[in-house]
Amino acid sequence: MEKRLALITGGTSGIGLAAAEALAGTCELALAYANNHEKAEEAAALLKDKGSTVKIFPRNLDGYASAGDLYTTVVSEFGRQPEILVNSAGRIKDGMFFQTDFSFHEQLLREHLLVTMALCHLSLKSMYGKRYGRIVNLSSISGFYAKRGQVNYAAAKSGIIGFTRTLALEVAHRGITANVVAPGLIRTPMTAGIVNYLEKTSSRETGKHIPAGFIGEPEDVGPLVAFLCSDQARYITGAVIPVDGGRSLGDTGI
């Protein structure tokens, strides 16, 4: 039986790569990335060893046009359209809202929210026809857990939550599921600054922020994404699943 095709943005590092590793062997993989070609080639070689056809696509995704170019290229390279979409790309730059140039807020919203919406829009026609589809959009606990300096990031990530839940309602009758995974602090290139800070302090300091007492790894998230992309997750749609060691639960009491 032909393996399903998964398109994963941010698929050559961090959580996106962990999701690709968890899907490797069961899916063909189209991995989009923004830069670092050497790391992307290393990721592709790793995943090919697991038994998947893997192709990498360098793209700076910032709206519908760039998303459309990526999608068209993936379809051309594989000769078919993806049944699985994982939106995992994005960046972060903390800063107080009024002290940050507004153009950066617009750019971050395009990269996180509008690209996610665009790739879903591009993918759905084929999924509708097949009466099958799996969409997993990476949000963040910042989408519902306020943190100073993350106004634009919170706006984008909460937007992804509202978008995905409403989309799930619209497409469930066609065998398409759409879910959100909302990580907390995970050790990735994007979070290197805060991770390095916490690791230089005591474990007690980490415990003040994360009840579980440790920083998450991409491998704590990737298998969940892969499960939501599987046939076994057919009855899960519109879910928002935190993966944060309890960070978003509330006051740790410390």
C-alpha cells in the first residue's frame, strides 16, 4: 500500500524534525525549512535511513504566495498531494509591544498564523476529494497563558487555536481531522536563550516555572504529533493539547 505523504514545515529541526522522525517509515516526507541547508541535508539523510522517501524544500514562508509556491513544488516533486499537513515553522522575538516596530508584529503574524491558514487552504481540496486528511498545527501555551513581551506571538498562537478548532468543525464530515499541539518550553534552536538561562540556574528555579521540574525535548512532542496524524486518531478533532510539564496549569505554589 502506498505510504501517505506528509508535508511538514519547520521539518528539519526542533519539533518539526521530531515529528518527521516519528512519522518516518510510515509516511513519505516533504520537509520545508527556512535556512541552514547543511542541517536540512543531515536531517534528510537520517530520515531516509528509516525507510521514507524524503525531500527537502528551502522556503521563507511569509504568506499565501510563498505557501502556494511551496505546495505546488511539493506536489510536482512527489506527483501527488499530501494527506497529512503539519505546520511547525515559526520564530519568536520577545519584546514589549509598544517598544517594538509594528512591521515586526505584522511579519510574525504572517509567518505563524497566515502561513498556517494558507497551507490548510491549499491542502483541503485534495483532502476533501479523498475524504481523508490529517492537519496538526503547532501553537504554544503562549496562546492561552499570558507572558510579558509576547504580544505578537500570543496573538498568532491564539489565532491558530481559534482557526484550527473552527476549521475542524467545518471539515469533520469529510474524514478530515484538525488538531492543535501547544508546547511549553521545549529545547529547540528557537528557545536556546531561555533554556541556557535556566540550565545555568538551580533545578529549583526551573521548578518555579515548570511543575515537572525539567525542560522538555522535541521527542516529548513529536510522537504526539505523529499519533494525531494516524488512523488511530480518527475520532480526535478540534483538540488543543498542551505539552508543557504542567507549566500552564497555574501557580506552582513556590
